[in-house]
Amino acid sequence: MKTLNIIKYVFAFIGACMLAGAFASYSSTASFLERSETAQGTVVELIRSRSSDSNSYYPVVQFTARNGREIEFQSSTGSYPAPYDRGEQVTVLYESTNPEDAVIDSFFSLWGVVLIVGILGSAFGLVGGGMMSYGLLKGRSKAYLQKNGVQIHASLQGVEQNTSLTVNGRNPFRIVCQWQHPQTRELHVFRSDNLWFDPTDHVNQEKVPVLVDEGNLKRYWVDTSFLPKLAG
């Protein structure tokens, strides 16, 4: 289904961009720490920021730079409840050439963006990359079986919907068939790849061709080439 192809590439692209952004933020913060000086500051105010369902408090800090200038800045990170109290002493990091861009010396103030963007980027990347890897491995397995597999004919059991996968509110279909090993008498159930149309009216035969790996019957591919192709 084209939608799945779009989703996996979009997720992989978003994940890569976010991870690149997290790395850029990490490099910027690390460089800032190398150049920065420290000072003791005082929280003089807490600015409340309202959103639709919550409030956050952003501390305003005042400190004296090494050149004697009195600097006041608002932290770019806030939380609820307020992370600091008015009058609380905090350590401040700043660059002498631009002390107005000071930050509070705390883990979240320094590394919060890296952490959040990195986690989100990893999540998007894992989903997109996982889907791409699964498709690649599935394609290789199919190619291997088409070249080296043994064809058997399994008895058609019917058509089922794969409710474990939903795309745009739809579940794909799978052809289900079974085959009993003539030597071991073990019964094996095979399911086709996902089909994005109901194949019921197009499955008229009692037997369905299946390519199997004789050394590992869990590795198989149900041949659905007899079905009509879904128009793009």
C-alpha cells in the first residue's frame, strides 16, 4: 500500500532531521560550556505562561557579570510547579561577550532540548527505520525462496483480516492455507502477505502454491501471483 511506503519514509526523514537537530544543539551547548563563565544569580520573579490545559513558570534571574554590569534574563525553560522560589540563589552561565544570553546552570536548562528532540527523533527513526528494514528483509526472504524454495500446495482455509495492522482506518486481508508434512504429519498454517483488497472472490482453487525452505518451514512465502493486481 502506497500509504505505508509514504509513512515509513516520512517517519525516517523526520527522525533523521530531529536527530541532526539534537546533535547540533548538543554541539552548541558543549561549545557554550567551554566559553562560558559562572556567576551567582538571584531569582527575582516567576513569569507564568498559560496554555490551554496547564501553566508553566519561567524564572527571571538577576546577576552581576565580571565587568560589573547588572544583567537580568528570563530562563527559556519553565515548569509547573515553579522550578525555583523568588529570592533563591542559582548558578548562572554566560559568555562575557553576550551576557544577556545567560542560562541557569541546571541539567534541563542546558540539555533539555537535546534530550527531548533526541528522544522524539529516535522514536520516529526507529518506527521508520524498522518499517524499512522489515520490508527489505521480507523482500530478500521472498527472493531467496523464489530461487531456492520448494513449492508445495496447501489447502485453502479462507481469507482473514489482519486486525493487528490498521492504516487509514483499514485492515489488510490475508489468505490462510494449511499443509500437512507427509513424513512428520505435522500441520503447518501459512498466511500470505498483506493484501489491500478482499481477495475472496478471486480465490477459486482449493490449493494455494507456497514456497518453503525445507530446512525451516517457518520461512515461507504464499504465492499470490494468481490474484489480480490492485490498480494504483
